[in-house]
Amino acid sequence: MYTFQNDASAKTQIQERLEQAIAEGRIDVGPTAWDGTRGSVAGIVGQGDATAFAVATGTPACMAGLLDMLVQNCAAEPAFALDLARNWIAAIPVGAEASGVPSALVVHLLRDDAFLNALATDADGMGASHALITALHERTAAGAVLERREWSAARAAAVAAADAAADDSLVAIGRLLEAAAWPPLTSRILLTDVLQAWFAARELVGRMSPPWSVQLDMLAKQTLQRLVAEHQSDLQSGRADLFALFAAHDPELANGFRVNQVRSQERGQLMIRECAALAIAELSNIASEERRVVTL
């Protein structure tokens, strides 16, 4: 399958259809959907489900869910979300072979420096699982077709490593590896599952970075639970504010917890933008590869 069926006019028609839907306010934020008039971005593009998106764009079906998920997570910034949709379609070259894009994107996500640093503490367990699953996606991105048993074995190893991990960060990375250990061309939800697990793991690793720590996070949550139990009546009636009580009880801990929450929100937006940029870059990259098809 080649992008836009190797037809430049097909890409132009999709871009025009998307622009018309934007102008008429017919785009719904959410999972891939199409009702014949309205739909998600991928639904509008393919005028159908993920399979229709794959046929229309010539990109794997799992890219539809990723596109719609990123747009949904950018809903608070409508202009950015719509530009993301436009840039996504614009980035796809006409007449290219795009089957390796999902795996190339997964490799980028798995090679996150924060994960590599955390994995250094468990090189034989989680580190080995990470290396195996990354290698499978590298081979797939290069065009190899792997047997399902290879993915199944890698997934079982990731589950075992996560179950054996004592550190919350490693457990989260294990869940990410489990989500990634599926063949990308037969799973419509691979990229959405990977992205959700990637967000969770990145957030946990980032949230526990200095000056915050696992111990402080646990202490803050235990304090909040105790304050809720002690002041339940006043909190329910609105006579008391939980964070005001927290600040009065332990000003330094409360301030650290609040600052970390703000940083968490900021990290979330940065992660969404980072993943969107990676996906668009991978789509653009296939234009320069030798697999590009040119119609004379």
C-alpha cells in the first residue's frame, strides 16, 4: 500500500475535505468516528473508521487512533490542535511506503533518556526486555515481517519483568513495554496504548525527580488522606478547603506538592507536543527513503 494510492490529487482532496470540515465546525474531538457528516479528524479524512483512514492515506490503521488521541489531548488549544491535523496530512508524501512508521515512532518513545537512566538499575531484567522490544520494532521499521510468537515471547518477558520490579518507575516502564510488544500492522490500538503508557511512565519518572521524591509524594498523599478523614464534615459542607488545611498543617510539604502538580500539567502538554512532532517527523522522513514510489 502506498500513500494516497500514489495519487497527488487524492491528497489534495483529503486536505480540502479537512479544511471544509474545520470551516464548518464538523470536527468532533474524541476517538476515531464518522457519522456521514461529522467526525474526528481521522474520521473526516477517511470518511469512516481506522481502516478507511488507512485506505485513504496509505498509512497503517493504528495511525488514525494516534492522530485523534493527540488532537483530543490538545483540545484546550484549538488552534494548535487544528494545525496538528493539517500538518499531519501535509507531512505525508505521495507514493511512499509507510508501514514502518509506527515502529519507528515506538523506537523513539522507548529510547527516552529518562527511561534509559531508570533502566540502568535493572539491566538484566527490565533492561533486557526493553532492548528486546526495541530491537523488534527496529526490525519492523526496516521492513521485516516478524512472527507473532516473537511478539508474544517479548510481551511475556515484559509482563514478568514488571511483576518482579520493586520500583514504581520500573513497573510503569514495564507496562509501556507490554503495550509496545504487539505487531504494529495488525493492532489498531498499538499506538494509542503505547502513548497512554508512555505518558504514565514519563510522568512518574518526571514527578519523582529532585527536589521531589517517592518518599515526599507518599507522605503528601498520606497527609491529604488523613486531613480528609479528620475534616470530612467541614470539607463536604464547604466550610474548609483541603489545600488550605494542608498548607496550615505542613507549609513546605504542601507547597512542594502543589508545585509538582503544576509541573506535571506542564510536562503533560510538552509530552503531547513532543509526540506530535515525532509522528509528523517520521511521516515526513519516508519521503527521503528509497522505498519512495514515483509515477512517471
